[in-house]
Amino acid sequence: MDNPDLPALKALLQQVRSIAVLGLSPHPGRPSHVVSRHMQGFGFHIVPVRPGVASVLGETAYASLAEVPFRVDLVNVFRAAAHLPEIVEQCIQLNLPRIWIQSGIVHEVAAQRAREAGIQVVMDRCIYRDYVSLFTDTPP
């Protein structure tokens, strides 16, 4: 998998305002919560996608991407790689433009399917670390 280079990642992040976070945990110590809280602090609208939770980080949570009542700019995935084919199909059906698959999560076939459908894909990278390294003077 070839991820976009750093200038392309920067351009991608500059186009994003809303981020649907699949698997956003309501528990403050979990990586999905920490990353999303920081991204929210940078001004991004975080949209929690997690069944069985009413809200996370002060934002209404949705059980699925299909239930989000507006189009998000990016889907950030904190789910096991086995779920990626289904997630990619949902993104294709909803005509979502970008998917960011967090560090340690890799599914080459799903990523290729997304790219073939015209979705920008970033895989096995941390959105928070990349944002900090590209837009701030603070090390992640």
C-alpha cells in the first residue's frame, strides 16, 4: 500500500472539517478517544460512530455511517482489519470521499477496493501524529 506523500497528506487534511470515527470509545484512556479528543481540539467536527452509545466527546453518536444525517469529509477507522471490507462498501454506497485507517490496521484488498471506487485512502498511519507533525511545532 502506497500512502499519499506528506504534501498530499497535508492537502488532504486541509480539506477535512468533519471526521466520522468508527469505533470511537467513550473511555478516555482508549486510543480512539485520545486521538479524537485531540483532533476535536484542533477544530475538527468529530462524529462518533459506535452502536449503543448516545454521545462521545459531547457529540451525538450514531450506530452506523448510514445513520449520520450529513456527509462527512473523512472516515477514521479504529476497527479491526476484518471489518474493513464492510466499512469500505459502506463508504462507497454513501459516496464518502476519504478513509483513514489507523496505525496497525491493514487490509490491502479493502484499501484497493476503496481506491478503485475513487476514495482517497490512508492506511496504517495515525491521523493525530500526522496532523501534529504537519501543522504544529509540537512533537506528537
